[in-house]
Amino acid sequence: MEFEPRDRAAYLPAADALVCSDLHVGRDETSDVAFRLGEHEDLLERFAALCRRYEPREVVVAGDLLHSFSGLPTGVVETVRALESAAADVGARFVVTPGNHDPMVADLCEGPTPAAYRLDAGDGAAGNGEVGDGSDGDVADARDGNVVQASDGDVDDAGETSIVVAHGHVRPAVDADWYVVGHDHPTLDVEGQRRPCYLHGRGANGAGLLVLPAFSRLPTGVAVNDMTGADFQSPLVDAADSLRPVVRDGAADRTHEFPPLGECRQLL
């Protein structure tokens, strides 16, 4: 499975889908700060820019679209409607697979909100795959213009590949070759600086797994350098050593693919 990491989201060429996770809309308003942090403008500008860049068939939010478990803080509805409009402006279907922060998302969103969503990675027909309820020396640049070929070990990428998007806080009730999830907010600590990272490799039961960083820039994120499978919150991660971090350097327009965590710990 190929993916292009960009600005904390991932574009999947085979499915013509843009996937992001953990927007946590409303975190700004609920934060104990004297001045607002510009959440609405930041989320919308970045999201709209990604939609315009790829003009995908579908945009899928892999959970935790919202931050508050109960109630809708000021500005949340406005932000969600603006995100939906940004997707609609490029003709993209807007889908949300609810996360643990999203008990109200089905009532708020105008589009589908299935527990898991199967992407069509085949002939390009409409997806509609609702499932369920509701230091550079050690780093290799990604191939093909920053498109990463996510493959590891026994994962078979021959022929058509089934891809399911879900938040990742529970195991999806559907089998797939690859799962694309969020939930854990992964970062990689490089020389004392945490950088949002993607993780790809084998997950539970040997299926392919792509873990996205939080799209929101407000969460600190969790440094995965020394984490084992037991340290991850998602049940889809049962071992961490084979997961390969990918860091996108937007300022330099470069994507860096690190060795798997089992090797990476010796380098960082």
C-alpha cells in the first residue's frame, strides 16, 4: 500500500482518498488559556489546502473529529461545517469514523459516520464502504516523490489490497489487508525535539497498519522511541519493533523514512 504523508494527513493513491485523524475540534475553546489558540483557522486552512492539492474522491476522518465528550463548545459546529464545505468544494465525500471522543458526531455531521470504512482501492468506482455501526545520515528519503511504499514482512501487496479506516481505539469488526488509524498521536523524538510521525508495518494478526499523527497541532503527542506494543492504546498494535516511523518535513519538502522502531532505538 502506497501513501503520501503531508501535513499530518495521508493521501492514498490507490483509493484516491485523503485520510486524517484526531482533529479534536473544540480543544481550543476548552483549554485553560487566556487567549484562543487559533484552532479554527489552523485546521480549516490546512485541511482545505490538502483538499485542493489532491482533489480526492473521498476525505475520511479516522476518529476524534471532536474533542469534548459532552456538549459542543463555541465554534465547533462552525468549524465542522467549514471542513465539510472544504471537502464538498473539490467534490469529495466527507466520511467520519467516530473515535472515543465522538459520541455526538453522528448527530453533528451531515455525511456518513460508520464505525469503520472500507476504501475502494480497485477500479476507482465510488467507495461507499461503510462497515459496522455507527541526523539525516541514518534516514532514507521516501521513494517516488515522497510517496512511501508501506510494506513489511508478511504483508502481501500483490494485486488488489483491501484498506479499512477506523479510529483504532477498538478493533474493527471487519478483516482487511491494511488498517489506517489514529488514536495514539505518535511523535518521534529526534535530538530532543518531538516530530509528528506516521508508523507503518505489521499490526495485530499480521495485517498491515498505518498509524497517523494527530492532525491537530494542539496535542503534545506521545514519543514512540521506547514504546513497546503494550504501551500503545490501540489494540491493533500488539508489537512495536516492526513499525517504521515516517517523518514529514514540510519546511524542507522532504519525507524521511526511519528504520523500524526495534532498530531505531539504537540510533536516536
